[in-house]
Amino acid sequence: MSKTRRKLNEVKELVMSVLAEDEKARSNDTYLYLKCLEKKNVETLEGAYNADLSIVSVHKIRQKIQNKEGLFLPSDKVIEAREELNKEVKNYMVGA
């Protein structure tokens, strides 16, 4: 197994642990990222910078867990809001 795959598996385990314990983290990626940092005992901004944990990785892995694996889903209201946001972002990106 490559170093990158091992690292992503570690992040997935961390994210799944937080999602299992904290329903709020299922609906808010910033909150999820902060809870992941907390689990890694990060207490400062410098610690976050040096934590080797990307908010993008946390976001993408949360998406995979929820959207592809169907685990730790957010509320229907959050799902609807995310779908609407995705539509608006796509329209913005194509210049509509």
C-alpha cells in the first residue's frame, strides 16, 4: 500500500470516528475539520498548520462516506441545501 493510500485511510478512520460520535459534524465540514483537529490534540492555529490534515481531504472523505457509502448521513434539510448550493455553484462556474 502506498504512503498516500495509508494516509488517506488514516484520515478516513478519523473522519468516520468523528461522524459516528457527533451528529453536528455530519452537516458542517468546518465543524467536522475542527473536531478532527481536536481528536489529534491540536490546540493552536500553528498546530493546525502543522497537523498534516487538510480541510479539503476531510471534506472529500466526508463526501465519499456519505454519498458513496451511505453512512452517517446529515438531515434531509442539509441534503436539500447542499443540492441547491451545488446547482448554484455549477451555474456560476458556467457563467449562467
